[in-house]
Amino acid sequence: MRYLPHCDQGIRSMLDTIGVEKINDLFSGIPENCRLPRDLELPAPLAEADLQRHFQALAAESSVDGSWSRFLGGGYYDHHIPAVIDHLISRSEFYTAYTPYQPEISQGTLQAVFEFQTLICQLTGMEISNASLYDGASACAEAVLMALRCSRKRSKVMLSRGLQPRYREVVMTYVRYLDVELIEVPLAADGRTDEDAVKQLLDEDVAALVVGYPNYLGVVEEIESLSRLAHASGARMVVAAAEPLAMALYRSPGEQGADIVVGEGQSFGLPLSYGGPGVGFIAVRQKDMRSLPGRLVGETVDKDGERGFVLTLSTREQHIRREKATSNICSNQGICAVMVSIYLSLLGKNGLPQLARDNYSRTTYLREQIAALPGYSLPFTTSVFNEFVISCPRPATEVLKRLEEDKILAGIDLINDYPEIKNGLLICVTEQNDRAQLDRFVDALKGAAA
Amino acid sequence: MSAIGSKGLILNEKLIFERSTAGRCGYDLPLLDVPSVEPDRSLLRDEIEGFPELSEVDVVRHYTRLSTWNYGVDSGFYPLGSCTMKYNPKINEVVARLPGFAHLHPATPDHLSQGALQLMYDLQQALCEISGFPALTLQPSAGAQGEFAGMLMIHAWHQAQGNKRHKVLIPDTAHGTNPATAALCGYDVVPIASDGVLSIEAVAAAMDDSVAALMITNPNTLGLFEPNIREICELVHSRGGLVYCDGANLNALLGICRPGDLGIDVMHFNLHKTFATPHGGGGPGAGPVGVSAALEPFLPVPVIMKEEDGYRLVADRPLSIGQLRTYASQFGILVRAYAYLLSMGPQDLKRATELAVLNANYIRARLEGSYHLPYKQRSLHEVIFSDADLPNDCHTLDVAKRLLDYGFHPPTIYFPLVVQGALMIEPTETESKQELDEFCDALIAIAEEAKSSPHLLHEAPVNARTRRLDETLAARNPRLRWEKS
């Protein structure tokens, strides 16, 4: 086996040094009644060439080749990925390293993550970011736990119905056995979180109000007024961004008063990869720094006074605090955070806002044309970013099926998550969808109306 | 000094923000072929203050230089105990990047994702066979989230039985994630003292009808197989509890022993340890969880079902603990792990375990005269020394930093907590005798230096990118982001 470097002679000499006859003697600590009395029943080993063929066959069966048009969003976004990213993260000093426990030989990872923390702060308008979390939904759950920690006696959390439905479910999973009450805040007719309902539901027991920005239906929420309401009753404002590219265009949650901003960074240079790995982020205010979950990189100096970076504030973490830790998290999404940093550095101050604008223009082009189609309508006319909902003249599942025949994945059926929207379909447009695709989509929808 | 650590040209590099030059951009946008429209002005932000402005070349140089300050498994020996830093095969990186996997949107209908679903299903079946559990979820994002899923399932099972139990027993050798996870599931943690391994008596004394579960690591963090594991599982079950196994050390058991056969109810895997997926400087990992038949109804959703006309993701499972992440898995990591599994096959997986244990015992034999060995029992895949015998105010941290000068990544240090100044060495199977000898020679030389020239240890490292870094300063005066000065 090519990954195993041992030869018989070497093994013999190692056994002699150890002072045992055979390798099996080394397993004497495992009682007989714990041994597996047979061989494992697994497929026979594949040589590299055979392996590659096998995986090519598995990967062939999908809808990713250029003949398909895709309008799928819903928390994972098909943006173009600059070639630079994969090239750089394929440097194995990055991807084959462990968590940087030995900072003197891990300055590459540490500085890159310090830069990630800074970029996330700049984009979200917040003060402190950690080194990343698993993904958007788990980051949202961690934000809820953090808000509860920060306001010790409060035990209710309000989740907007516009929050990504999977984020809501994951929050539910995380607080399942904690003494926490989750309250759903309805949406107003315009697709935004209902401010009157917020006013009514907020009380002194609410630790956090959690809202999407933009929300799952693509609608841009009024974070500033929601923050004011939350703060007036002493709750923390949590903003969850499944598509943080929107923040390059619209006002940052930080400038609108958010206390905790979380989200999914997949849009920034990570492949869709069937939903993972992505990269969650969490950014907070200075005052809540010590309640943050996960790894943090901080600046310091070495013995000669030179700048360097280390993992820091680890007294929050499980390996020191054990059951009193701020979270059970051990890993982060390391290399994915580096990918985000590379992406944001490439696009930077000039490219990222322009990309966001172009996404907006493409989306507007499609949205207006669909709105003009007989039988189709827009349930929400409020401002959106690169996603929006349409009401179809017949069940969305039928429309999706019809368009699949034209090699178009038209969007996400909302029947399960938002049955109140009649024949609702969630459509996403990115820079990957050129005008020809958009026009073909409109034609196909026209054909699917009847 | 017989070291592989040597000289090289190390290039300095500023922070990316300090490299910025106004007006540059490292990405050309695709042609906008629709009319440009102006969004609602009241919603717009100002420029993103502080964001960098760089050309593509700037960015490439920056990250290339940073990478050279890192040490990875591809650079050299990385014997971090409990972390299983084995070689990460390159073909796995290639297959994970196949467009049919890398560009597959997670909301793609199941009938257009059959290849990906089949891969997940087959990996799931293989992990069940390896571990002896009848059911499994691939969903958890890492070991700690796997623990979380496992303990939630235990909680859900008790609730379904009408049990009100609020305690979890955890041996003092456990990883910190175990107690942190138990607390996250609403449990009180009761530590149990072990003497290297857990005794039946110690568990019996703590086990009453308020205890929901025992969390155990096997082999434990001392590298010792828990010899009473079957009896302990029986005991816990007989008093109405369940047993959780931390599978971080599964690399010691492949093809030799299946935790699911021993009476364990739940175990998580760390695919980034046992199944050779890269650690990525801190992640992503993946933490599948195997469970007994009784816990199967509580698995997180969605689950993958194989039906007559293909594979399907199913979310409608009323007893499920729910969902743990936005989409079904860290799929890209699963692809790599499955590629590893298929490359190895059943015989070589077992061989890997045998050689990992051989390597650890070889290191132990070579270092036993030079460092204090606190536990004398035959250990499996890792060996733990302590700094108890080191003279001249030399400690584990000094040894670790001196190892850097010799060109090696140090072992895990100061863990497990039950060993004073622990040096926890896990070589894995992918290191040759030559590598191990060079490493042992270095450690033996360092033990000599501690006697004759302790300043070499105290001053170390001198060959690394930086000298020893001031971690106290970092914590006392946290600077967690760059600010324009």
C-alpha cells in the first residue's frame, strides 16, 4: 500500500527494539472477548487509476455541466470562484497543518485567520470576529446560545419567520434540552419581520431577536428599527446573513445596531460542494468578547519584540474550562476561512461592491420580466438583493418539473417552509447567470404557465 | 545537533491591509449584459472601510509567503497525540474537486444528485461495518458536533422512555469536549477518577438512577484500551444508562475491535483523524456518529434512504433530534474519507492500525530511558511521557519549543491533565522507521541538552519564523483585528 512506508526488515528491527515477537503481541491490552473474530467486509482496495474512474462515474450523474441553468440559492450560492483560491489553498503547508497550537511554526495560518477576523469585522461593521464556525446555521445557533449567556436570567429567544428555515431548525436542535422558549415572529405583508408583532412579543425575558438580512425570501429587513425595539427591552439584536455579499451593497448590520452578526461565508470563494464544507462566521461587540464561542487569533510579540499571532482568550474554551466553556467547539473551518480571506482580498474594496451591484441588476432584470408574465406575480415588492419569491400560476413543483425538461433548475419550492405563499418559488440569480440564461428562463416560465 | 531543521530564506510579509494600494483590484467582473439599475439609495452602505485593494499578483505573493511560515504533515513528522496526523493522500483532493461534486448545489433535487447520495450511502455502510453499529449519521460537522448529536440522541431516548436523568459520568482522562458537550445537552457532569483505566468499581460507585450516560474514550487518552469495557457497558445498562464512546482514537482499532460489538450505544468518528482527511489548519473536519438500533429513530435529519428507484434524503422522522447544520453534511470531507477507505481496503485498514501501534511502541521503547513514563501498561497507538525527570527547570513546553529547532512538530503537550507535564506522542502509521529514529534522536539529544545546556531549551526556538511568542500579553491586551494606525 503506497501510503504505508514500512518494510519487513524494518518491522523486524522495530519489534526487536520493543522486545516482542510479533505485532499482534502489542495488542495484548485488548481482551479476547473484545476482538473482532473475522475480517472486515469492505470493498477490495482500488489503485489510484481505478479509484479515479469510480469517482468520475459517481460525479458524472448530476446537473452541473454547462448545459444546465441553475437558479438555486436558499443559503448556498453559485458564485464564480477565482482560480487563485484553489491554487493557493492547495499549498499543503496550509491544508495539511493542524490547529495552530505551536504558533512559532504556524504563523501562516494565524496571520491569515487574523486577517479573516478583520475582514469579517469590516464587512459586517462589527468590532470582534472569531476564527470561524462550522456553517451559517450552527453559527446562528451559537449566536443564540451566546445571547442567552450574556443575559443570564432571560430565557426566551425570538426568531423571525423570515430567518432561513434550516437556521431556525438548527437553533431548535441546539436549545432542545436547555430551558429556553423559542418564539416565532410573523412576517408582515411586505415580507419583512412584523414590527408590531415584535413590539408585542418583546418582554424582559427575551434574550435575543434573530432576523435574516436579507431574509430567506430575499427581502431586505429594516435592521435599524428592529435593533431599536430589541434594545429598548434589553434584548440583543442578532442578524443572520446567509448571503453576506449583500452587505457589500446594503448598510452593514453593525451600523444599524446589531449586537451579534452571524452568517455563511460560502458565497466568498467556496465551492457549493453539495452543502459543505461551508464556513460560518460570528462577529460581536467588544463588550461581549469573552462570551464568544470558538477560536480567536490575537496579535502579540515574540521574545525579540517582533509582531506575531497566537490563539488567545482560550480560558473560554472546552480544553481549559471543560463543562463551563462557552461552547464545546474544538475545530473551526480553518482552510475555508483562508479561502474567504483570499476571495475578499482579490475582490477587495472595489470589486466586491461592484459584484454585489451586478448581482442586484441581474436579479432586477429577471424579477421585472417574470412579474410581467401572465399568471406569475411577486408576493413581495420590497427591496431584494439576489433572491426573490414568485407566485406561480400552478404548484411550484409542477413548474420545477416542467423547467427541468429544459435543463433549468428554476429555484426552491416553498410549499413546505412557507405554505402561506401561494405556489411560492424562491429564485436566485448570480453573476453565473448571463442574459441568455435569464431570457431562456423567462421563456420557459411562460411555457409552464398553462 | 542531528537536526533536519536548517537555514532557509524566510521572506517577510505585512498584513494584507498594509499591502493595499488605492485603486487596485484582483478580480475582473464578468461583463454586465443586462441594464445596470440603481438600488434604493436609503439602503446603501458607504465604502467598506479598511478593505484591501490589491492586484492578483499581490494576493498570490501574500498567501504564498504566509504558507511558507507554516508546518504541515507534508513538511514533516507531526506527532500530535489524539490528533492522528496521518498523511493526506493527494488523489483525495483531486476527486473532491470533480465538478459533479464540487459544483453540486445542495438544493438540487434528489434524482439529480444520485451520485453524491450513493457515495454518502456507501460511506455510511462502510463506517457501520468498521464500527459495528447498525445505524449512522454523516451529518455532524466535526467531532465535537458528533458528540453533541450523540448526547442529544441519548437525551431524547431517555425522554422517550419517560426517564428523568440529569447526570453524565466522565473519566478524568477525557477530552474537554466531553464535559462541554454534556453541559450543552443540559446535563450535570460527574467526573470519575481513573487509574490509567476505568475500574468497574469506580463506575458502580457513581452509577445510580440519576445518571443518563457514561462518556468514555476507548482507547483512552493514555493510549490504553479500557479492558473492562464490556463489563462497564453491562453495568451501566443494568442501571438504566447508556454508554457514549469518543471515537477520537479509533485509529488504534480498525479491523481489530468494533466498539459497537462491545455494548457501546453511540460513538462519533473523526474523519479528519482516522480517515486521513486534511486538518486544514483547524478544520473543516467531519464527525459521523454510529448508534445502536434503539437510538436509530433519533438520528438527525435528513437521513439517506436507499429505495427501489434510487437514493433519497428523508426529513420526516418524528423522533429525530432535528438538524445540526444548514445542509446534510460536510460533503467534501466525506468524499475524501471515502476515497481513502476505498484506496486502503479492509486488509490495509487493519494494517494501518497495526503499524500505528507498532510505531507508537517503537517510540516508547526508544525514549523510555530518557523521559519519565508515568503509565507502564502496554499502550496502543500513542504513548505519554511526562517532564518529571527533567533537570534544570526544564519543562514540557521547553522540550516542545526545542523540537521546533530540530525541525519537528512537537507532540500534544500538557494533555491529558492527569499526567504532569504530559508529552503525548501519536506517530500514526504513515511514518517510516527512519522518520521515527530522527525524531527519537532529537528528543534524546534534547534530554541531554536539558542536563548540559538548559539555556538551549529555555531560549528555544531560534530556528523558527518567530521566537517564543508572548501568549500572556495576547490575552491581557487582546488585539483581535487590524486597525488603521
